[in-house]
Amino acid sequence: GESVGLHLPTLSVQEGDNSIINCAYSNSASDYFIWYKQESGKGPQFIIDIRSNMDKRQGQRVTVLLNKTVKHLSLQIAATQPGDSAVYFCAENDPTGRRALTFGSGTRLQVQP
Amino acid sequence: DAGVIQSPRHEVTEMGQEVTLRCKPISGHNSLFWYRQTMMRGLELLIYFNNNVPIDDSGMPEDRFSAKMPNASFSTLKIQPSEPRDSAVYFCASSFSNGEKLFFGSGTQLSVL
């Protein structure tokens, strides 16, 4: 995932625009990836997941793209709404099963009305 | 289902005191995870259990931290003695045995003065 830092990268978009949040993962052997949304004062909430045998997966207003060549994951949110404002985390699995999901440091999405 | 239930929601204590955090996973889930979240380090896995057995505790900071899962519906994370640097939000999560889609609780906000 992203390197840990003192502050979260922030993406600011206008309501109604599309948002793209990016994530670089670290383990080329990882075969399962997941996106979470965390609103202030709450626990992370599942959004969408994807396995490494897929390049793209769509949900309701969200799409996850996986590029295994460059170890890159992205989350696209269509017609972004104020309720989408949150911190978004990507996570990758450990294919050996010995460790749990490893989370990136997150991206803050701010939706301007 | 009520989801993963954590208690207390907030805990304020003085340095040196013992702190016990509690978690009730989702019924039917076989895996339970304890994560710690800080601004500096993001979401860090502390320990996870599969079928009540600790599988990976390499994330437990030091001997002051201990975790137990006496049965499938309850787990505790204990810090003794607590220190100010333990201040963080502690999340419990559960999943089916494959440890993929984790469901998080609302977290315990711990402040050690």
C-alpha cells in the first residue's frame, strides 16, 4: 500500500463529478484486494473487492480496476455525492493465509456541494 | 445481525492502569482480528484468531499487550500497564475463515493520560 505518512493525501471533487482514488500495493503475490470506506468516528466499511484473475469489477456507482503489471489498484466513484466524503483504504491479502489483510494509509475524499 | 460489537466506545485512563477492550464478533464468523489505528501509522494488525486460536500475533507491540478469545463469541484485548503512546482507536473485526471480507466494529477510542 501507500507509504505511511503524517497526513493523508486528499482528493477534492465537486458533487456530481466522478472520483478516482488510487492505491499501489506491495506484494506481487497478493491475489485478493478490497476497498473500504471510513467515515469520521466509525469503523471501516466494505465497499468492493476483486480477485487477481479479474481486471475490473463493478458495483453500485463504484468500479475497481486492477493492474497487476504495475501493482496498482483504483476505485472509481461515479456521480460523487456529499455522503461519499470519507477516508478510503485499499487492502491486500496474504496469499499464504498466515497474515490478515494489510491496509494502505488511506486517501481522504472531500466532496464539495 | 447487530454486526461486530465493541465496548467500551471510549476509554480514558491514567498511565499505568490496566485497560481491557472487548469484542463480540458476528455470529458464524470464524476469524477475529484486532487492529489499532493512529494518524502516524494508520491501521495496524495486532493479532488475529482463527477458530479461537491465535494465528498471528506478530503485530502485538510488546508484552504489555495480550489478547484472548475464550469462545467463538467473545474476545478481549488487554493492556497492562497502559502508556500514553497506546492512545489510539482499537478496532475489532471478524470474517469467515478465509479472512477476506472483514467486518469492523465501531472501535474503542483509548486515551491514556
